[in-house]
Amino acid sequence: MRLNHLNLTVTDVEAAAAFLAEWFGMTHQGGNAGMTLLTDRPGFDGMILTLMKARPAHWSGYPETFHVGFFIERREDVDDLARRMREAGIKSAVPEDTGHSYGFYVQAPGGFTVEVGA
């Protein structure tokens, strides 16, 4: 059996999708402001991520430790991404060695946290 997709509930589908596409190379596969579909490579052979609009009356956010992780091969690339994000006005933590990886966390539009590590 193969995991088919992961769905994230977000407060702003379009902003979250644009953020993931711009900074992490996710590819839009269709959708709208209520729900959209992203993949980590063209077609549907890789990771499929759906973003669904949160219903404000029922949405209280994710638990504190919830996050989505992206890993990069080299520490230098982690540093470069963090620097480019800060230069673009995105508040991201300075990369550090956590004991199990080297990386940082950033709050994504839509109400979830992204970990970037090497």
C-alpha cells in the first residue's frame, strides 16, 4: 500500500500554495481558493499535497509541534534559503544545529509551520 496524499487545512489556500511553490518548488496541479493540489514533481508520481480552506467556526489551528518538513542536501543551501527568505521580508529563524539536523523553522501563510533542514 502506498500513501497517496496529505491534506493540510489552511486559512488562506492561495497564499499557502504560492509560498510552497515559490520557496519549496511545489507544482500547482489545479484548484481554487477553497482547495488546491500541489505535487513535489510533475505529474502525480511523487508527494501529493492538498490544501483545503479552514472553516473559521471550526478551526482552532494546529498543535504547537505540528510542522511540514523539507530537507536539502547541503547546509550551505539551508543558509542560503534562510537568507533569501529574510531578504524577501519573511521572518525565519537563523539556521542552527539541533542535534538531529541543521535547519530552521518558518511560519507559512495559511497557519502552519515549515521546517527546513539538512
